[in-house]
Amino acid sequence: MIDNSKTLLAALTVYRGSINLVTACNDAFTELSGLTSSVIRNSNLADKLILDKNDHNGNLDTLFDDAMHSEEGIVTNAKIFNQFHYTVGAKLHCVYEGCDIFSLYFSASENKSVDPITRLPNGWALISRINYLLENSRIALKNMVLLILEADNFSAINFRYDYVVGDQFLSLLGQRLQSLVKSFGFVIRFSNAKYAILIEDHENLPELILKRRIELICQNLCFELAKPIVISDELAINKSFSIGVSAPGYEYHSYHAMQIAAETVKQKAKKYSINNYFIATPEPTEDYLRHKLIIEALPKAMSRGVIDIHYQPQYDMKTQTLVGLEALSRWTDQSLGVIRPDIFISIIEEIGLHFEFDLWVFEKVCKQLTLWQRQNIHAPRVAINVSFKTMEMSTFIERIKQILVATGCPTHFLELEVTETASINNTKMLSDNMLQVKALGMHIAVDDFGTGYSSLSLIRTFHNSIDKLKLDRSLVDKVCHTELDKNFIKHIIELGRILDVRVLAEGVETVQQLELLVELNCDYAQGYYFSKALPLTEVIDLIKHDTEVV
């Protein structure tokens, strides 16, 4: 029987028999578990409780045996299954009452299953629920559909108003999502303004019907989320939302694969400034793989030197002598083979690793140049790709100075290539950093010039800091096709003359392209006509054969 002096605690009374039958519970336990007393009574205790495996071997009979021989009872750690089949942590005090009756008192420990802001279940709770469903053969992964939903540019709310308003927005958003899918979906909050909804298909619907049902759910979410979140009488906030959905009816090999699928197509939805959703295709795509590889494997690949630096030579157009090298990252995974640079570099930008990665490449090249100096190998200037996002960081100059001091690399051997198509958020910081790069003795080149909408504006703003324009390969590829393409490149080269900067053509592959670019007075070139990007051993042979230091 339950001791009335402890009724403020969640409590159960258990009859120790062949199935350890729960005979009674108090209101505090129903509140903790979310289960009704009618569900709890006459149920098997093992279906409601998990003991810590480090205590009593996780065995209820051992717990009861120990409690029978203790006047004060036994205190241990336990987890209680709630109505959503994820577990709530608790301290358990088991007391023997006599005649095979035991009283169990619970005090909730820190609940890692609940998000503190919205009071919704969190990502840990979602995994716990999925594991429960799989382990108990209730449904398979193909009967689960995961929706990942995120408010676009949520941080703007915190900056424009304050973090209290941001938290109110998150809480009210969680409430709206719960009200929209309460009867058929399990809503959780991951982090920031990212939520997930798990849809369980207990009817084992045909794939097409299940997909249609999911589409209707997504369409309704987009419609309802178009309504503002009302914070107060004076403030209502409108936000667009991006939704990614795992493939309905597809048997993923793990929950992680299903999550990656939903995350990947959510990124597609983020390209739109309206409420939008995308549903993943059943077949695993390279997109799933690239996100998994970059997010999980990139730090180890960097620390273990799995990512190599290859060097593509750059030549003087008229003399065809070697004048520079471009450092290019190459990644070959032991089990998955070659991973294309455009795949992992784009993901580096997406997950915010561009700063550390760019500096990692910078340091690796500096070490190599210093080593070549000691070996009396007269290398030309080496160009290193750096995104504008990296160069506009407030700590950028400090970090590269530290690398230069640590490696002892002479700065006149270094050129930083920035891509003009990248967005610029802090023009003042970027301008200051570019001037400091120049003051350190390094050169600056603008990569992929001529393809971004901001090309002329960028050159107008930063022309005093720029030494070189690199014609994008897409322009070079068309230079021999029409008079328009030829004149387009001609005017870019003339612009270079006006600004007193050199022009380099990327992607030169044919003698016809080379001859026309020479005719147009282009300064430098790189591309397969001369050489692909070479591994370290091959580029050393090239340097020894033909080097001209600029």
C-alpha cells in the first residue's frame, strides 16, 4: 500500500507475483508518466519501468529481494515509460510492505527528454520513442515518416526584439504544431527554431496513399504556419518555414539515414522565401551521402591528413612559363572513394566550418612552402581559396598572423583567392581585412569573375586591394563559340587594364581557346590544356623543370 506521508511523490503499489502486477498508483505518478490510472493498474511493472543496469543488474526481482532485507528500503536510479513510450528519469525508493507487497516512490530527476523552453519532447525523446517502436516490433522504419521543420532566419527575431521574445515565439510555435498534429503526430523540438514531427503508419498503408496523406499534412502545415505568431497585442511575427520529409514507405537502414534524408530536402526548401516543403525520393542520393560524410567525417579527415592538397599550375600566356600554383583540396575516403570537391566544399559552407577549413588549408600550404624553401625548391606563388565569409571574420587577420609566425612562411609566396559570388555581410570588416592582407605582403585574386550579379560592384569597391581577376571557366568555354562571348571576355580583360590588375583564364582546354586568349591580351591561364591539379610528388617535378618566380 502507498504510505500517505509520501503521497507528494509519484508512487506505485506492486504485488510481487509471476508478472509483478501494479495494483495501485497515485495522481503524482499519472502526472509524471502521462498515463491514466486505468492503464497503469493491473499492468506488468516491467512495461512501465526500467532499472539502471548498474544497479541490481537491472533486475526487478533482485531489487525486491534486496528491499525485503532492508528496513529503510532500497534507493536506485530508474526510468519510467511515459505515454509516448520515451523514458523519464527518476530516483526510485523501493520499500517492502509485507505479504509480497512493495511500495515504489519516484522523484523525477533532471529530465533530459524535455526541451526547457517549449516543454516539448526533444531529439533524445524522439530517438527513444523510435527505438521503443522498433524493439517492440510495433512498426518498422518504413511505417514512419519524419518531417523536419525550421523557421527561416529565426535569429533575426532575437536581434530585432530580444531573446525573451524569441523564446515566446518558440513556445507558441510548439503549441501551434502540437494543436495541428496532436491526434496523429509526435512533435519535438531539436534546437533553435528546428522542430520535428514523427508520423506513424500503424495501418501499413500502400506507399502512394501514405505519400498523399503526408502531402496533405505538409500543405496544411504550410497554410497554417502562414498565419502570424501573436506574441502580444502589439506584436505579431510572420516567418516563412522550410519543411523536409523523409521518403514515405521507404525502409531506411537506420533512423540516422531517415533524418539525413529529411534534413537534405529541407535545405532545398530553404532556397525559397515562402512556406515550402520537399519530400525525399526513396532511393538514397549522393546528397544524403555528402551531408553524412562532411558532418561526421570532415574533422577526422582534416586531423588525420586524409584530405590532400593538389596543385594546379598557372602559366604566362605568351611565354607559357610557370608563374603560379593553385592549391586545391582533394578527398578520397577509404571505403567510398573519391568525394568531389564541389560536394564537400558546399557542405562546409552550409554547416559553418568554412573558417576553420580555410585556415587549415592555409596552414598546410604555408608549411609546404616553408619546407620547399628548406629543400631549395624554388616554388612560384601559391593561390589559396578563401571564402569572403572567412575573410570578413573579425579574427581572420589574427589567425593568419599566428600561422605565418608558426610556419615561418614568406608572405610574398601567398595569394588569397576569394570567390565574388559569395554573399558579403560585413563590408567594412572585409575591406579592413583585405587591406591588412595586402600590408602583410600577400596578393589577392577574385575567383570565378564574371558569373556573379555583384561582379562590377565588388571590383568597384575593392579594386585597390585586388591584384588579379580570374575569368570563370564557363566564360572561357564559350570564348570560341560566338562574337558576343569573345567580346565579353575582351571587355573584362580591358577592365583589368584600367584597374591595373592581371587577368587569368580558368579552364583552358584547347589550343583554339589559348590562341584567342593570347590575341585578346589575357595575361595568365590554367586548365587541362596545360595540366590537371597535381599531387605533391608530381608538382615538385614540375617546379624543378620550369619555374619563374613572380
